[in-house]
Amino acid sequence: MKFFDDYFVFSSKEKKGILTLVIIILLMIIAYRVIPYVFKPEIQDFTEVRAQIEAMNSEIKSDNDFSLFEFNPNSISLDSMLLLGLTKKQAYNIINYRKKVGNFKKKEEIRKIFSISDSLASKLIPFIKLDNVVSTSSKQKDVSEKSISLFSFDPNTATQSELKNLGFSSKQAKTLNNFREKGGKFKSKEDLKKIYGVSDKLYNSIEPYIKFPEKKEKEEVLEPLKIIELNSAEFYEIKKALNITSKQAGMVISYREKIGGYVSLSQLNEVYRLENFDLKSVANVEVNPQSISLININTATFKELVAHPYLSFSDVKKIVNYRDMHGDFVDLEQIHQNNLINLKQYRKIVQYLTL
């Protein structure tokens, strides 16, 4: 019993301390077991947040939304890349690659661009056209082998055959012709220097022979304005008819796709950076409201409805909830009559809805 007396005999104060400690431990164990049932955590509903995220994601282009056409990644402009379907981030990454690394030598180098996925790169590669690298000696040989004949010519009307006789290579003549086909025009001799591939040596040899027709004193009869239909017009037609920049023309087309087509020219003022555009200056543009894309209010999903610029997240939520509770709409007027959206927005969106 000596062992027990040495280690398990306590004074009155020590016994009180041990008892207090045991009570505290027991209270902590009880609290650990009871608290989860007394203070239940509040369950958060993230349904609205998920819907908002899906709505935002719907505005981001998928790989299938790209309008592909042939392009040279070494010379394509920012606006052309946006028309191609690339995002601004992807377009700037390509421009930065050209500045820091240099020109693309192989089509597969597009895979090195950050933010361009392998699947997107695979879709772009067939449309990439790189200039064939030709050695200086072979170029000189090509020119020297031709019979050069100098004569007076107008760069705005000269044929490719005439350009080759003047000393242009096949590639230079084709580049000049492409420039003219896209609406380019030479107004002075120096403008010819802007054509890619035209060296100072070639320019100096043909400069004395460049002739422009003399301007007529009498005013030429103006051609009648070409009327374009806004919902079917192409990029360059819109840019020329509205006399706007390439970026603004791209935005007109992008907004046309978002709303499903224009029903009125006044909608041009809803386009970003065209808020102050003078509609009175437009005389050769018309709109065919019959060509717009309609949304079936009874079958469209939440995601499809909220993607339309005329419907807010709150508007769509009210419409879908009403449809779930009362069944399909039998009249579009039900949307306004039940105060699902305000009258101003209803008048704008109703033109795009159908039963």
C-alpha cells in the first residue's frame, strides 16, 4: 500500500481541484455532443448564384461559335481576329507572341498561344495560311528571268499581266490586286509603297511611269445609293453604308446576333459606341422585321431567355416561375398583364417572342 499512499493520496485542496477538472471535462464532452443539435448551421441556397453564372457563361463564345475564314496569324489585325471569333484576350495573346517571339513559321505554333485550347487550335489550323518563305536569290532570279518592259500605267486599273511586265513578281501583283478588290485606292504615287513586298528599288524604277487620270472639271454623275438590308448585310457592307469603323461594324453584327435581328434602325443606338450615332445620316439602309429570330416563350429555357439583352435575370425568373405555376402562355399579353416585366421592356421584347 506504500505505492498507493505515495501516488494516490491527495490533500483537501487537491481533491477539490481534481473534482473541478473532472466536472469541466464532462461539461465539454456534453457540449460537444449537444451543440450540433441546438445550433444547426443555416443551409445556403446557391440556386440563384448558379443561374447567374450560367447566364454570364452563355455570353461567352464556345468553340462552336467561331466564324472561320482563311487568315495569316503574322499579319491579321485585332479587328479581324474578333470577327474570326477570338476573344480579346486570345487576340492580344497572338499579338504579344508576334512582338516577343516573332512570326509564326508553322501552323502548329498556334497551340503555343496561352488561352487557346487544343480543340480550338485544331479548328483554326486548317484556315491558317502562312506566306511561303522564298529566298532573296530566288526572288531576284524570278524577276531577272522576266522580260521587264516599262510603260505608263494607272495602279488603280493595271492588270496583273501588265504589273508583271513592269517588274512585279506574281506575289506582289496579287497583293496589289487584293488591295484594290477590298476597296483600296491609290491616290498618290507614294501610296504604292504601302503595298507589302514593293521594295524601294522596284518603286524607284516604276515611279516615273505612274500616271493618274486627270480630274474632270465637270462633276461626274453620282451612282444611285445601294440599299442594304441590315439583318442580312455583311461586315464590309455595314461598315461602308453606315460610314463607321471596323470595330463598330463588328459590334453592329454582334448585337444583331444577340437580339435575334433588328426590327428598327433606332436599335443601332443601343449598340456600344453608337449611342450618339446620327440615324438621320442613314439613307441607304433598311430593316426587314420579318427576318428576325423569334423565341418560343413556352419552350425556351431559362438560359436561352436570359441571354437576350432585353430580359434581365429578374424578368426571366418571373416569367419561368409563372409558366411553371400556371402552364403555357396562351397570349403574350399575359406577360404584361401579370406585371412580369415593365411596359417599356415588354414593348421591346414582345417583337421577339412567339407562342
